[in-house]
Amino acid sequence: MEGKEIVLTAARALYEKKAQDVVALDVTPLTVIADVMVIASGRNTLQVKALADEVEQKLADAGVPLLRKDGHRDARWIVLDYGTVLVHLFHTQEREFYRLDKLWEHDNNRIALPFDDAEA
């Protein structure tokens, strides 16, 4: 599975699990740590954990190995590392505080997701 497919699979899993404000950003020209960041929020720690578990399961089913995971115990900010794709899952308060999507959004680098129109 290639980067774009990983992004779309992760984003779709988050959308279907009722994540808030799912965003994908192409950060290729901005950093070497990843090509794409998928960012989403959950309303509480249980939902944030459930979102992480869902993404892990969907990508594992597709044969995509998880390289690293951090933050699952506290579930305030969970990072799933798939190499070229980083998935950041925030509790709403942490997302407002860290504003990671605002930090990495630059020159229209937002990737259109199939369900973006459904959220409007």
C-alpha cells in the first residue's frame, strides 16, 4: 500500500468512527520526518483510544506495518507512525492547545478527502 492509500484508509477509518475535524496535510516540502500528516480529534480519551485502535486495525488488515506508537496510555495525543505517514489523534483540548494542523498547514497543502463535502 502506498502513501496516498495509507492516508485515505486512515482518514476513512477516522471519519467512520466519528472523529472530529479530520485533516490530511502534505508536508513533503516542509520536513523530512514524514510526507503526510493525518490529524483528527476525539471528544474524550476513550474515543481517542478507539480512533487509534481503528486506524491500527484497518491498516494492519491492509498489510501496513505500524512502526511506532506513542501516547496510547494517556490518550491525550496519540501518534501512529507509518513511515511516510504520521497519524496524530488528539483530545480536543490538546488539539486546540498545540494547533498542529495550523503549524503544518502551508500554501494550500491540505489534501482533499472524499468525505470533506459531507462535513460542510
